[in-house]
Amino acid sequence: QVSRLAELPPSSCSDDDDDDEGGLLCRDLTQQDLAVPPKPSTFSRCVRYLAFLWNLLFLLLGLLVLALGVWGLLAKASLPGGERGAPLSSDPMLLFVLGGLGASAVSLAGCLGALRASPCLLRFFLGALLAFGGLEVLGGLLLLLARRRLRDGLRDLLLLCLLRYQDDPDLQFLVDEVQRSLQCCGLGSYRDWESNPYFNCSAPGVQACGVPASCCQDPLQRGSVPNAQCGFGVLGLGAAAAGAVVHVGGCGAALGAWLRGQAGAIITGATALVLVEVVGALMALRVLGDV
């Protein structure tokens, strides 16, 4: 634009033409040429590239979570055409797919919005962050106001996990890890495994009247070899005899105590998540203000 001003002939805008139509047109063109947009400052350029790298990091993390979810679904043949596995709508790996897809889409909008200085993409990115923040605040309020209902819902969920123990490999892995880590068995006690159709004493098969090996006090045979049959027949024993083989206490109370002990870590994680969103939003607002 400076070169265009330099190429204008000196006589194109003269004082004698101020009152005619050519003079008005000349003044308008001169004002447009003089309206040169300000050059972004070094700080603005740094914020722009930092916003791009910031969102690129979370884009890669979102794609990683998405790939993990898709791999989990394919590994269990839960996708259409699979031969076995839980229905796709109730598969826990679907949460990884949806979470990774959402994080990737929002982070991609932030990357492209910062790189191309696109007001539309930046506004979409800010709106998505605002929506996520609102959901987080709503979830926190629900935890505070409906703790008893959430506790009952968690109890029903754990009971459902016991019933579907053999139907979902991910669920089976989760239940085993909880029982092994917290040294517990069942929901209220080891007797809760009687509700499972495979461990019920009236069920056919070798697992009848048994509990999973993760309930055993010593699940390793001779200290090194896993013993998958250490819980067989435990439900047919008395409480004292069963207590010598498996953990008789339920996981409901143990899980509640563990969550209360991890309250500080949960609050710290939630605060870090909010700070990440605030930093991303501030950088996007700065880039949007410079557009």
C-alpha cells in the first residue's frame, strides 16, 4: 500500500479539485490508502504461536485417546461385524472414543484459528471451552447437592459390574484391579458374588460357588504362579473358613474410604484442568483481539 501511494502522480489530488466530484473521489482513495493496518507486535506474534503449540499438544493427546478407544473396540470385536463382546452403546471404551473425538475437534479449531487468525474458528474454540467449563461446574454442583443419590447410583453400578463380570473384558479387568488393590471382595461382602449367574452355587460349571481369583488373599501359587482357581468353592464355606482364603470385606466401603483419601488429588486435578482451559481461552482472546 505504501508503494501504491508512491506511484500516485502528484497532480492527481490538487487543491483546485476539492469541490468537484474528482476531488472527493481522490480524497476517499487517499484515505483508504493511508488506512494501513497496524503491524502485530512481537508479543502478539508470540502469543499466537504459543496458542498454536498449546492446542497442538492437546490435539495430539486427543488423537491418542481416540486411537486407544478405537483399538479397544476393535480388540474386543465390539464394532459392527464383530463376533463377540458387549454392545457398542454400553462399551466403556466408547467413552475414550467420544472424549478423544471431542478434544481433538476443539483443539484442531484452536490450532487452525490461531495459525490462520480466523475469527470464526476462534469463536468456536471459545464457545466449546465455555461449554466444557459449564459442564464441569454443573458436575461439581451435582457432587455437592446430590451426594446421596450419586452414592446409590455408584452402588447400583458396582452391582451391575458384578453381574456382567464375565461379559466384558474391560469390566472384568477393572473389577479385578479394584478388588486386588483395595483387598476386598464383592460390593458389601464376598457373598455378593452369589448374584453372578456363573458363580452362583446353582450354576453349572467349575466356577459355581466360587469367587474371582482377585478376591484371594494369596492369588499366587508358590509365590510366583497365578492361581486362577484359588476362589473356587469359597461360597460353600463358612465365614471363618472363607476368611482364611479370600478377603471377606466388601469393596463399597473400601472404595469410599479410598476416594475420601484421594480428595486432595482430585481437587488438584480439577483445578489444573480449569487452569488449562483458562490459559487456552486467554490466548485465544488475545489472538482474536489482534485479528
